[in-house]
Amino acid sequence: MKKIILLVLGLVLGFLIAEILRRPTMQRLTTLEAKEARSKARYAQYDREWQKEFANMPFDDRMDYELFEAGLKRDGWIGDGDEETN
């Protein structure tokens, strides 16, 4: 009977210690996920502002930019990772 009680007590103590050791890792993960979500929101806002500014550009400036970007891609430019590469 004592062995069973000690076994159960050991298991409970093991689970408690495991949770105590796991908690800081989970808090760091939550913090990193929140930071990543804020950066994605910020970059999405930057992209929306750029698209609005790009739409307001004169046609010649837009075409110059498009040609410039096409030249970069042709020469092996690696994008920022947000857009799909063709």
C-alpha cells in the first residue's frame, strides 16, 4: 500500500515539476507569437500605404517602377519573402 501511495505521489510531483519547467517556455513562445503578429500587421499596413501611393502615381512613374522591378527580378533579385516568386 505504501509503495502505491509513494508511486502516485511521485507521479504527481513529477507532473508539477514538469509544468513548472514548461511554463517559462510557453510564456516566451506566447511573447514571440504576439511580436510576430504585430510585425505582420505593421508590414500589412505598410503594404496598404504603398499600394495607395502607387495607385496615385502618374502612369509614367508607375511603368518606370514596374520596369525597374522586372529588371531586378530578371537579374536574380530575391524579394522580401512576402510575395510569391514566379
